[in-house]
Amino acid sequence: MELWIGAVNLGILYAFMAIGTFITYKLYSFPDITIDGTFATGAAVASILIVDGWNPLLVLPVAFLVGSLAGFITGFIHTRFKIEGLLAGILVMTGLYSVNLHIMGKSNIPLLTSKTFVSILSSVNPGLPPELWTCFFLVAAMLFFWILVSLFLKTDFGLTMRATGNNPVMVAAQGVSVNRIKIFGVAIANGFVGISGALIAQYQGFADIGMGIGSIIFSLAAVIIGEAILRSRSVFVQVLGVIIGSVIFRLAVAFALNVGMNPNDLKLITAVFVLFTLVATGAFGKNSSGFMKKVYNWLRIKNRRIFLFLGLTILIAGYFIGKQMIFPSERNHMVKIGVVLANQSDILTKTRDGLYSELTRLGYVNGKNCVILEQNAEGDIPTNLTIIDHFIHQKVDIFIPISTASTQAALNKIKNRPIVFATVANPFMIGAGTSPVNHPPNITGVYGASPIKELLAIFRQMYRGKVKIGVIYNPAYPNTVSNLKDMKTALENDKDIRLEEATVSNSNDVYQAALAIANRDVAAFVLINDLTVFNSFESVVRVSKNNEIPIFTCDAERLKDGALIVYGYEYYGSGMQAAHLVNRIIRGESPQNIPFEKYKILTYGLNYDVARELSTPIPAAIRLAADSWVRDGILTRPAFTLPPDPELWREKKVALFQFSSSSLLDMSMHGFNQQINSFAAERSIKFKMEEYNAHGDFSTGQSIATAIVEKNYDYVVTFSTLALQIMASVNKKIPHVFCAVTDPIKAGVATTLSDHQQNLTGLATPQPVEATIKLMRQVFPFAKKIGMIWNTSEVNSEICTIKARAACKQYGFQLTERTITTLDDLDDARKSIVSSGIDIFFISGDVMISQVIPQLAKPMTQEKIPFFSNTAEDVNSGTFISLGADYSQVGEKAAEVFIGVVKGTNPKDIPIELYVPFSLGINLNLAKEFGVAIPDTMISAAKIVVRQP
Amino acid sequence: MISISNINKVFNAGEPDEVSALKEVNLIIHEHEFVTVIGTNGSGKSTLLNVIAGSAATDKGIITIDGTDVTRKADFQRAKYISRVFQNPYSGTAPGMTIAENLLMAFFRGGARYPVISLKGQLKDKFRTQLASLDMQLEDRLDNLMGSLSGGQRQAVTLLMAVLQTPKVLLLDEHIAALDPKSAAQIIRLTQKFVSENNLTTLMVTHSMKNALESGNRMIMMHKGRIIEDFQEQDKKNLTVEDLLSKFEDIRKAEKLTPELIDSLKNQYI
Ligand SMILES: Nc1ncnc2c1ncn2[C@@H]1O[C@H](COP(=O)(O)OP(=O)(O)O)[C@@H](O)[C@H]1O
Ligand SMILES: [Mg+2]
């Protein structure tokens, strides 16, 4: 659904522009191409103001005014200098490109973190899907604008505008300055286009210098579709037609993408469509005869035409919506990967090839265990957005935008699914976080700026003293600008190098720029990565050869094309690295915890052929250091391989550490294992679980913990407080999840539930001491003395005892304690405590003593002393009432925490959770013996009830 | 009302197809005069009207209307004083707009147009009564497109538009030439009616000598960019179609002579 609503939204936003075209084209028969530039101008003005802190709605009138100014100039040139409207538009559009660059200061302004109308809307969203919510607002806004424009066209002034387009001679004869009216009309039309640009920039989350290219054709298509659907003399209907036309056009684009059409073909289809519609609505209908005429006449009848279009639209929409509703469960377990490239340039296609080859190596086979969708925006910026929408609609699981523009689009559209970008020079510049580890939670990727500093160092090995170097670049590309900045920073330390710059705006300028630089007596061309320059690299090579000026560059691909020295990253490798990140995410890691990676594969290349041709001597150091070279036209380079990544393929090793055996700990481990196995099966992650048990021995425990750290386990899970403590003191790095722990704060691994040792997290399950003592009071209203034995070397036991002391005070008991450190002392302690005259015997969370419950239960029963404990299962061993936690539930819960860690959440970010699922055990036989009545509600709440067989 | 002195108009100056459309033309038209203009094809009649209306700039000379020098003013600026009807019935109206909308354009002739909606109730009623005066059953078709009207009807509406705001000068350039005889007669009748009702200063170019003689109170005859005859009211009354024909015959004969002789003849003649 998002795809279609997204298309409607785009349609409405572009409708502002289409209405502008309606004014120039339909009213004045003047297809104003200025809008290609004005659209970006509106976006540019809006984004710098928004970044500056302006209200996103207040920027709209400014965008309108600036757009109008551009239109005014076109109109002025057209009318005053009698220059063909189309030509005047081209002139202004061309000039606007530079103006837009100046307004923006750079070629791309991200608005992701700024307040836009979209973010304002989403902050008051009552819970609807965001696109739908935006849609409501846009429809309302467009309704208002529609009425406003239509009413304006009905006023005396508006009528004069329309009459001017219809018959300028007549209007002039009525005392109207045709020129002025035309200028005014073109101006407000461009004002509307400016608004459209300002809105689209906010909607897509950035402004880019390349926005708006080709707008005129799409705009015309919208106007023509509108006219075809709604034929009427009423301006209200005409303007409405334009709006609907714009929406239908965007739906058609979405449809084309949805059926797998190449968006590149879309332009041709649009052009053919516009041509066809022009022909069909014009000469063809009137002059043809026979069958076609009949068809035409049938179509001409207005209502039928509307019904036909409505019917078709409903049919198509119905088909898709229906498909989604009827077969929503067409579940596909294969992971869907959506790859989007901004254009067909070398750098991007290489990245993609690297991605695919490495994905294949990692075992992903398209169609077999994954689905890979790929689309190319062919240099058209809004198409990136539509592709992303399409991918969302296709339920793509992982998005792989290759290029800065595609990443920007993905970043803006996708908030809840993982994005792995590749080949982005500077992701921070486009708002993807502030550092490699501090970034939006759903995104990671591969990036890197050119190693220009290193390249200059190599240059310095060959040229010493005062030298000049030449650089050619197109300031329109954000990547280029950031590369140039790096270059200048690097040169700051070397005042003897002077930089000679030449800028170009397209590939045709490159030759002249190179010549100009050659004339400035430079020692070498040191070329930063720039799409425009590299598209015309041969021209630089030509100048290089004719003037014996070598080329140094950061683009490794240029080695065989005629550069002398290359030092740069392999974009193929960028794709390979991205493949690994994708793999990690598919295997369950969260992008949030995957730091952005810098490019890893580097080529240091030397072209011996060029060196000979330019008679440049190459120092031995460089000859030795180069890992790739061209000699006699043959390129030799090492194979691209990433360092093997065992991290990903090795199964995850998990150590399960239990300090001693007890039914309670066994239960929690069992619950844990069960839960983990189902997760592992679902995620196709392999876990290798290894269980360690210290059997109550501290030194064994200690050595187990050390071994776990040394064996480099991926994760540790501990059961019981002691296991936690031992492990936590030895291991400060392996992610550690603990459970069956009474109080981690007292155990010393945390100061508060959320502030704990960095590498661990887990569950706190205190024995319900207070609840148990309350229960004692309920069952034995007249009892006075409680006796407790506990092991002073167990922190947990101490904690329970302290709680028991407080609870006893609260419920009017007197507490008698006997402490032991080994089980050897148990008998004595028991005898001593029994002889002190206790009414109730209580063992709480003491691991050591819990192991010998039956030994204690028997004498207590003989002495007719009710035995309470904090493990429900103890009633099977002879206790009277035991209230504890359900440790199999605790184990399951711990597994959930563990899964979170495996998925990539850093343990330090997971607060320790207090988790006590009550579990009650009662021995009814003993109840009879003690002569107490147990209420039925309590019996039914109990998990374990012991009765006479 | 209109004073034209020493007007020259050359088209395509300096090029092989250079044409002197107006040569040293002097003409004074008084208030309430109804001047008919005749002349051979290409003699400069339309150019004269265009120069007065401002849609063609003069090369030389001064034009004043109602005492104001308008020589350097653009056509739309002169529209305050002047209204026009063209030969082509398609030129005077906007075919893609309704009759009422066209009339509205003329209603504001020479004035400002604001973004307010004036075309409603009262004004429409006014337009309706004025259309009724054309006697062409157009009063019920206010909201029909101009393009749906016949040539005669359009020319009638154009004429109505021209006098909707009483102009100081009315310029009619062969405005019946493209019409069938019946419509032409109708339009001429309407023209005479409007001119006399409003006592308009009028310049009417016509190719019909009969019309030229029957309408107006003064007549000028043009040839090769010059005014070669100027008949005041009394002389005009006595003229017949035959007289005019013989004048044309003279010119035709003269044209067989050498250019030098023609010039000398003309000089003598005027
Ligand atoms: N726009 C123009 N460009 C060049 N020549 C023109 C133009 N308008 C008129 N002419 C020439 O000027 C002369 C006078 O034309 P016009 O005033 O239209 O004559 P009339 O209306 O008397 O038939 C003709 O020779 C005509 O060809
Ligand atoms: Mg003429």
C-alpha cells in the first residue's frame, strides 16, 4: 500500500508544478522549461532556510517568490527581447543551475534531522501509517490550493491572463500590456514550481542540485492526462484535471516499477505517451475516418471518457489491493535484498558486482535462498525514492543503496528495516549519524574518502621542492567537494605545493580545463574522484601526453586508462564488504551495533607504459611499493580478496556456566536451551552450546571462567549468583547474560539495574522472602519463632537473610539464625536451631543448603516443625510450603535477553530486569498433620501439590 | 481629435523587399468626423490605422490624439482612446472564452484589472441587454464560447466590444470584408447606428465604394502610401460610384507610365 500512497503523495506535491505548467502551457501555449531549474531553486531556498531554523511552512512563500523571480526573468527575456519562449526558458534554466549551487553552497543539503512539514506532521500523527497521514494533509492542502487557483483564474485579472493566451492581439487592443501579463503568468507559474520544489525537498528529506531535470515533460504529461480525463470549460475542472493527471502519472511510474520496468525506459515511455496523447487529442481525432473515427467519437463523449478512466484506475488499483489482501500469507522465507544504484557509473556498477560476487561466495544464491532485486535510478534523483517505495512495497528485508543519492533516499524513507549502504564518501554529510558507531539504528555500510593525503605523499616522493599541481573538478557533486576539501587540508602542511584548480560543469568542458591547467606549468595532474572528470578521462590523458604531464589519481580504475600512479580504494571491495555486513544482519545482528566500515581494499598502481611515454623516472621505492602495474599494455594486479571473515561463518560458541547442580538451576538452564533452540532454528544461526558446571567448587568455578575467556566464546550465560560473580570478575569483554540471580547489585556487578558492568546483563530473580514470611503469618497466625540456617559465604543467602529479618519484624516473628560455611556443620546447626524452640523452619535462597533439603525435611517433620523454603519443588523433598520463582520461566526469559544480545544490542544498553514468576508448592499431607486448613484458592494457585497417594 | 503630421513608415528598410507603406502623410481628423478610407490594395490604409492605433511604430512624424502626443506610446497604452475592429473576425475576440468574458475584457478597456470577480449578476445583465441591441439572438448565449459563433456574429460582438466603453476614436479596418453580403449589410447598419448614437470620431477602411460613399461625412483616398484625395462633406455628397471608378481608372492608366512621370503627375495632382 505504501507504494501507492507514496505515489499519490508525490503526485500531489508535483501537482503544484503541474499547475504552473498548466498556466504557461495551456493558458499561454508556452511550454516553459524554466521549471527544470526553478524546481531545484525552490528546493534549494527551502532547505537552506530550514537548516537555518526557519519554519518549514514559512519557507514556502519564500520559495514562491524566488521561483517567481526566475519566471519573471524568463518572461522578461521572452517578451522584451522577443526571444522564443522555449529558448528563453532554456537560457534561464541553464543560468539557474549556477544560482542554485550558490544558494545551496554545496550540491546537496540533507534535511533528515531538520524540522520539515513531514516531521511536524508525524509528530501529531494519531497513529496512522505515516504515508497515509501525510496523504490526508496533502489532499487537504491541495484542495485549498485548487480552489484558490481556480478562483483566481475566474477573477478579472485571471480572465485577462487567459484571454492573453487566447488572443493577444485582442487583449492588446483592449489596453492590456500583453508583455506584462505574460511575464506575470510565467512568474507565478514558476512560483508554484518553487513551492513544489520546496515541498518535495522536505518530503524526500534533502535538496539536490540535480532535482528537477526533465520536469517539464512529466509536468506536461500530467497536464495532458488531466485534460484527457476531465474535459471541461470550467477552470475548476481543468485545474482539478491537472492535479489528478499528476497523481495518475506518479501512479503510473509506481506501476511501471512494480511490474519490473526499468525506470530508464520510463522516460521514453513518457515521451511517447505525451506525443501520442498530443496526436490523439489533436489532428488524429478530427481528420481520420472510418473505424478510428468511430472509436475517437465514442471516446470523445465526456462522461464515457471519465468512466473509462475511472474504471481502468479502479480495476488496476483493485487488482493490486486485492492481490495483497487475498494472498497476504504468501509467505516467503527467502530474504529479500533490494539493491538501488543512483546511476550507471563505473564506481557504482563495480560496487554492485563486488557485492554480488561476495554474496554468492557467502552462500546467497538469488532465487534459491534469497531474492535480489536491483534497480537503477539512472541519474534521476526522485526515482531513487520511488525505487525505495517500490522495494518497501515488495517487502524487501534489507536495502542496499549504492551511492550517496540512493542512500539519502533510503535513509529518508526507511526507518524500521536494515539499510546497508556502499560506496558513500561521507555518510555523516548526508545525516547518517555522527560517527561510525553513532548512527541511526537501522543503518550501516561501507564508506570512505579517497586517500588523497597518501597520494600526495607518493607525488612528493617523485617531485620535490616548489611545484604546482593541477586539479579538475565539478563542484556540483557533494563527494567531489568533500574530496577537494580533504586535498586542501592535506596541502596545508606542504606550502611548497601550489594547487591550480579548474572547474567544469560537464564532461565537454574537461579537455579545455585540462589544457588551461597544462598552460599553468603544473608538474602533474592530481585528480580527486569526480564523476564528470572521469567520464571524460581520455581528454585529460590526451593533454597529459601532449604536454608530458603525468596523472596521479585516487581512482584505481584509471591505471590502465593512462594515469601514471593510482592510489585508491577498489569499489569492488566496497561491495564485497557490504556483502559481509548484509550477511551479518541476515544472521541476526542489528545494524545499530555494526559500525560503518571504511573501504579495505586498496590499489597502489604504477603504469610503466605511461612512465616511458612521458619519460618520467620512477623511484625504486615506488616501483617496489606498487602492487599493481601496467607494462606493455598488460595490467597485473592482485586478486580482490577480503581477509577471510571467520566471525561470520564460525558458529557462535556459547558457554553455559552453572556453579552447582540444583533442580532450580537445571530448570532454568532447560528453559533457556529450549527457547534458544527455537530461535536458532528460525534464524538459521548455529549455536554451539557448551555447559560448564563447577559442582559447587570455587576453584573449579574460577578455572572454568578463565577457560571460557581464553577459549574466546562468543557469549556466556551464567546460572546462579556465584556463577555470575566468578564469571563477571574474570570476563570483561565477552557478552554475558545471567539469570537465577537474586540481587545483581548486591552481587557487585551493578550499581543500579541500568548501570552495570558493560559486557553483561540479565535477570534479577530475588527469592520471594517477604511474600513467604507473609504466607507463614497467614497459615500460622500464632507462630512466634522462625529458624533459619544459611551459608555466610553466599552473597545471595545473606541477601535473603537480610530480607527475612526485615519481613519478620514486619509480620511479628522472631528470627533465630544459625550460619554454616560447609555442609559438614549442617547437622549441628539444625540440632541447635531446633533446640532453640522454633515454630517454623525456613531455608531461603541458599544454593548449598538447597542441595540437602531432604536431609533437613525429615527431622523437621519428625519434630513437627513446618518447613518453608523458596523453591516450589522442595515440597517434593519434604518441605511443607515452598514459594519460589518458576525457574524454567526464568530460563526462557533469560533466553529472550540473550537473543537480544545476539541480535546485536549491546549488553550495556539492556537494563537488568527484575523478574519473579511465582511458583508455589504445598504438601497437603503435612497440612493435615499440622492441623492447618489451606484455603482452596491457595491450592488452586499452587504449581505443585503433594497429597496422599 | 487626431492629428498626423509628416508620418513615414518603411517596412524592411535597407532590404531588397523594402516597402514605403506611408510617405509623408499628413491628416487632421476633427471630433465627430466619420472618415471613410478607400484605396488600392497595398496603398497603406491598414498601415495608417495601425500607426494611429500604435500597433505599428512610425519612422518619422508626430501623432496626437485629443491633444496628447501619442507617437511614442504602445498600442495598449493608446487603447484608452482608441478601439478597433479588424478585418478578420477571429482577431477581435478570444475564441476560447465565452461571450461574456470577451465583453468583460472590453468593459475594462484602458483600465486596470484586479483580482476580483466582476463577471456576475448585474454586469451580466448589462451585457445581456447590450447584446440584445445587436438583434442577433445572442443575449441568451452569454456563456457560449466565442468560437461557436459565426463570422458575422463575432464581428457584431467585436463592434459592440469596441463601443462598450465609448472610445475617443473608433478604427474599423475592412471589418466587413470577410463576411457574406447579408452579414456585411447587418454589420454596416450596426456600425452606422453605434457611430451616430455615440457621435464617434471614426476612421473606416472599406473596399466597398458604395459603403464608402454612403457612410460618413468625409472620405480619403490612398495610393502608394499617400493620401491622394480628401473629400470633405459637401464634395463627398456629390460623388458617385462612377466618379470614383474613373479616378481609379486614371490611376491605373498613370501606372503604365514611367515612374518619374507618375511622381511628377502626383506632385502636380496633390
Ligand atoms: N508587416 C509588414 N511587413 C512588411 N511589409 C508590410 C507589412 N505590413 C504591410 N506591408 C506592406 O506595406 C504596404 C501597405 O500595406 P497595407 O497598409 O496593409 O495596405 P492596404 O491595407 O492598403 O491594403 C504593402 O505593400 C504591404 O505589403
Ligand atoms: Mg488592409
